Amino acid sequence: MRLLALADSLAFHGPREAMPADDPRLWPNVAACLLGGSSEIVAGFGWTARDAWWAITRDPRVWALMPRIDALVLGVGSMDTLPSPLPTYLREGLRYLRPEGLRRRARETYLAAQPHLARLLGGRPVALPAGLSVAYLDKCLRGVRSLRPDLPVIAVLPSVHRCAAYGYVHTGRAPAASAISAWASTVDVPLLDLAALVRADVAAGRGNPDGVHWGWATHEAVGAALAGELRHAT
């Protein structure tokens, strides 16, 4: 089996730092290994369902992989649910500010204010509203099925966090999980419930100190669960 995972940083970040995509401990690679195959991880920090759609439509690596894969995992949706007091275009635009000193001060100010604003605003707005997450997941699915009608596709329900940078607020998860579940049931896409798999480890602090990314035992558990889903789907 050759697996393609379109994902966020949960797919390539370990308990201490981001890792190369071929690290065997990462959950897509764990799943592929258990199935006697290999995986390709196309992912980025903070990727939402919109970024997965952009990868499918704009990334020639994905175009080259699409005819040769045996399954696709849409491993996005978790970052969509995080509090984002600034609209995405403004938050992402901070990196382009010049001179360098202004960029640094603006970023430091935002990062200092973010947890307070997340609590004050009740975790809203989020990085990508649930309705848009579903709309982009559906675009991804329809685009892939237009090329590979029989390709098994698995999506995920959002993970959980215990992150001071977001004020320990995660009110955006429940609406997103509900919307994704409703969508998946209408398009025959199995779901991997990340929260159910990682909640205990995240709550116990057994992952990355940032409270978002996972330890290796969690990666292994998610990879094993994914392998089980793939066995049923293929």
C-alpha cells in the first residue's frame, strides 16, 4: 500500500520538534508500515482543510502522487478549530511586515494577546469556520474522486489541545466535529476520531510541552488506528 496524507503539523511534529516526513515514528508512517507499505506526507504548520484543497489543486507533487497511491487520508481539520482572534489573512500577514523590528514587535504583541483574547471571545472566531472546513473537505473529496473514483479516502475528526497559547480554550472543536461527522455520513467517508485517541495523553501532558502536538506513543496509537481503518476501507 502507498498512502498519501494531506495533513497539518500533527502529522510531522513530535514531542520535541518538527521531524522530517520520513521519520518512521510519525503516525502516517506507522500506519503504512503496519500495512507493509509506504506513505507520503504533504503537510504544513497550521494547515486547514483549505490548505489541503490548495495542495490538491496547486502542488505538482500531489498531482504526481495521485495516480500511484492506494489510499488518501485527509488529516486536516484540527487547526481549523483553534481560536484565531485575528482573521487568518491578517495573522498570516504579520510575517511580511517590514522592517524586521516592526515584524518582531507585532508578532510578539499578538502572541502575548492571543490567550487573553481567546478567553475573552470564547474561542471565536476560529481559524476556519466549521461550514468552510466541510466545504473544502468536500471539494477535496470530489476533486480526488473525479480522478480516482474508487480510491479509498479517510478523513479525521479534530484533535484536542491543552495549550496555554490558546488560553486552554477549544470551543470550536464540537461544532466542527459535528459538521464533519454529518458530511462524512453523506459521502461514505470513514472517520478517524483523533480526539478519542489522543485526549488522555494530551490531558496528562504526555506530548509536546506546547499542549498541541503529540508524543511518540500517541503517534503510534493513531497510526495503528488508521491502519485498522485502512484495512476495512481497502
